Amino acid sequence: MLHKGAEPVAPASTLVDRLRWRAEHQSSRRALSFLLDGEHDIRHLTYAELDHTARVIAAHLQRLVQPGERVLLAYPPGLAYVTAFLGCLYAGAVAVPTYPPRPNRSWTRFEAIARDAKPRFMLTSSDLETVWKQGDAGAAQPLHRVVTEALTDCAADWLPPDVNQASLAFLQYTSGSTGTPKGVMISHGNLWHNLGVIQSRFEHSAQSVGVIWLPPYHDMGLIGGILQPLYAGFPVVLMSPLACIQRPLRWLQAITRYRATTSGGPNFAYDWCVERISEAKRAGLDLSSWDVAFNGAEPISAATLDRFANAFAPFGFRRQAFYPCYGLAESTLYVAGGGKAASPVIEPAPPARPRVGCGQPAPGHQLVIAHPETRTPCPEGEVGEIWVRGPSVAQGYWNQPAETETTFQAYLAESGEGPFLRTGDLGLVQRGELFVTGRMKELMIIDGRNLYPHDLEHTVAQYHSGFVAGGGVAFSIDGPGGERLVIVQEVKREYLQKTALPPLVSAVRQAIATEYEASVYGVALVKPGCIPKTSSGKPQRLQCRQAYLQQTLDPVLTWQAETRDVPAN
Ligand code: 1ZZ
């Protein structure tokens, strides 16, 4: 699996073995760095330090939990989070990363994950003390908190865990809505295979350098941004997503300063750089070291690639560095992408926008475009559901046998070939190149966040007493810069006066910004009873979306963002 030029490392078959090997043979090499302020204040960890802290945490855990038991992780982005994650793996426990609850924000998702994974212990940091004081983290079930900075050094007590490729490494909670999250079960083997695939496709070597601002709790930030550098043995400089969102210039400055070769994010991040880094501020950037600018996790826009390449070519950015790729947590992370040196493949698709190719399936994996109803393979060039099979496909959803069977055990109708993972994404393959064209599942991806319509509808309805409960619909449309969010909401009769309506538009936008850190592109307020519903009273999102686009909704007030809004934090 290793490509030419990769350093020779001892054969190992889990990340724990690999890190132990590095701690022994490359002890003083820099493993991870974290930019505390996103700019200059930096902390580093060598492989020896990383391994030592992981053993301290693991030795403590080994006294507390059984092998294979789930352990919740609640940390702000930073090195302590990474050592806690690795501590779980070193202990033979199953790590459960979460977005930590934040002061004065809803705990729904955190609590739902805790309820679903049923951990007895949570590893956390003293940084979150005020949060734990506010809420009752143990409300769902008894959950003991272990603050990892405070642990005494008992690294010598650590016992190598009895894990192999079949053992679970962690649960990735991404799919499913806030109220009913689904934990994708990632085994050590899944992780190992996917990390190998990424290394070979990105041609990572000890000479590579990463700069990563992606959320470390999500597959792309965790596996791509943190575990891939550790696996392949190259340094990475991390910063918090907030540091980048507040000032995208920090991202490109870090690439310049650390001579990064690998960096990237969802499509929207490239747009942000063009929109929010003025020409004056671009002076001094040098992006010439950047040779894998990966773009994945949401639909990729050819216009974004053009804009970014044009804006930053004078600062050393090379268009062929763009690396469009496709993946999902259910297949660990990476499913398809091109060769490192290949330029992005862009095909016209009138009247739709040009399509950007996501390369070829990962080595050792099979990709089929299947007709979602007949379950037969689609002919070349025809759109169908993307099905995947191979060693990166996860073990299923934690504790959800029915959902696991539907999603992870699909078989082709005539040949009986399988089991395949049904991705819920639509796409086509043309001359071996995968194009992702749409989605069957309800998921929306706004500002890089995976959002489910009914969560947003619920949040908005609760946010203001002027909204009709159950009378709102969230959907996405193809807007400037890609997928944009629209909310149509019924307003109670007593609020239907001119002066009462504008604050309601603000309430919708604020509800979404506060709870999801995503921006709203369009709001339409309508009278009670205007939202089309099914006979059982469920809002019909598709119909509502169509009425919105055809302007047949008859709203009492509409609002549309002039440009791309920056989500409030
Ligand atoms: P998640 C060193 N989607 O988003 C760094 N890609 O997982 C290596 N839609 O489960 C980085 N076009 O949250 C390698 N191209 O959401 C990164 O997102 C490889 O609807 C990309 O089902 C990994 C992305 C992982 C991720 C998955 C859903 C998918 C799909 C959508 C992802 C897409 C894309 C269109 C793309």
C-alpha cells in the first residue's frame, strides 16, 4: 500500500502499534503542534511526549473500564483532546468523540450521544469546568468525569491492549439528526485501511507538512487531519475551526509560515478565502509549497475552484494542487479521489453547473452506481445511488441493528453481490471518474455542517412565540457558492402586522446561527396553514421548496441574504 518514497516503518496493524514504533524510533520528532490563537502562540508534542501522555491516560482508564467499553471525550480543540483520544485506543477502550457542550447552548446532541453510547466515563479538560457547572452532564445516566490534565504519571503501569483489526477503535457520531444520532462503528482495521489509502493517494511522506483547522471531532478533521499525519509520520500544525472561521487569513498564513504541503476543507472554506481576504491582506502569502489542496465533505463547485485559483495564483497557488474527493463516516472517511498529480476533472453538464470529478474509488474498494429501487447496476454515465464495498466500510451503527442492515447490507438484485454500503448519495461514473450529483438522504450541508431539516425546523419553532409549532420547513437550494439554507415559517395571526414581522426574520436567522453556526440564505414568513402538509400532518418539504422557487408561496414577508453571511458564533 505504501507509495514510492514513503519511509520504511515496521509492519504494524493498528495505530497503537504504529505510534509505539514511532515513540521508540523517532522519539524526538515533532508529531503535532497546535496554534492556540490561530497565529503565533504554538505548542508542540514529540512522538515520545504523545506516547507518554497516551500511556498515562490509558493506564488510568485500564483501572476504570473494561476493554471495549465506550469512553466519552469532551474537549475543546487542542492537544489534550488528541492525547485523550489516543489514550482510549492505548487502553483498548472505544473512544466516543463529541462536540463539547458550550455555555448557554443546547445540550440536546451531547445528551443524545451520551444516551446512545452509554459510557460510564467521560474524559474532559479543566477548560470545560464552567460548562459542567451549568449543565448536568450526568443527567442521562451516571457519567463520571475524569480531567486528564490532573492525572498522576502512571505511564509505567500501562499494559499493551489486546486489540486487533477487528476491535472497535471509536464511534463516529455524524450521521443522524440531533435527537437520534447514529454512532458509526470504526474498527482498528477500518482505520488502518483508510489511513493507508489516504497516504498512498496523497503520496504522504516524512517530508509532508499538514496545516489543519477542521473540527477534530469529525471524520475529516480527526482521521484526515490528525491520525493521517501520525500514521504517515509527518508534522501537522493544528488550529481551532473558530480561529479560521473568524479570520480565514490565518489558515493561509499558517500554510505560508509552516510550508504546508497538505491542507484543505469543504468547498465553502475556499470561497471564504476569496470573499474575506482582501487583496491588501493577500500580500505576503506564499502558497507555493501547497501541493494537496483537498476539497471534500460537501458538493464541490467548479466556480469556487476557478475563483480561488485566480485569486491566489499570484501568491504561488497552483491549480493542479486542487484535490477534489468524496467520502463519508460510514466508510471511515475517504471513498474516492484522484492521483495527487492529476488536475481536477471538470465536465460541462448544461443546464446544470459544470460537474467536478471526485476521482476513482480507493484501492481495494469497489464502487457501484445502483438503481435505488431495482438494485441493479446503472449503465456508465447514468445517475444512481453510490454503493461502496471494501475494508474501509464501517461495522455498522452502534446498537442499531435495523438501520445497520438497511444501510450496510445492500445486495445487488441479479448477481446477489454484496454486502455494499448504501451511501444515500447520488452520482455517476464516466470513464472511471466518480461525479457526485446529489443526495437521496435528507441531509443538508450548509457552511460545512451536516444538518437535518427537522432539527432546524424544531429549533426555529421553539425560538420565538410568534412561530406556529410544526409550521416550519427547512430545505436547501442551489444558491451563490453552493448549497444554501432556506426557512419557510408560519407566523401566528397576532404577529401578522408590518412592524412585528422583521424581528421574526431576525429570530429565524439567530436561531440557526446560535444553535448550528450556520447562515440562513432565505426566509419566507407565511400565514398559518400555508405550508403544504401530508394527510398525516407532516410538512411537505419538497413541495414547499418548489413553491418557494416558483414564487407561489404567497409570503407575508421574505428576506434574502445579499451575499454569503458569516455565521455568528
Ligand atoms: P460525513 C489528509 N459529501 O464529509 C486529509 N464529500 O463525512 C484527507 N457531497 O459523514 C481528507 N461532493 O460527515 C480526505 N465531494 O458526510 C477527505 O457528505 C475525503 O453527502 C472526503 O454522504 C471526506 C468527506 C467526509 C465527510 C458525508 C456526506 C456524504 C455526502 C457529502 C462528502 C462530498 C459530498 C458532494 C463531495
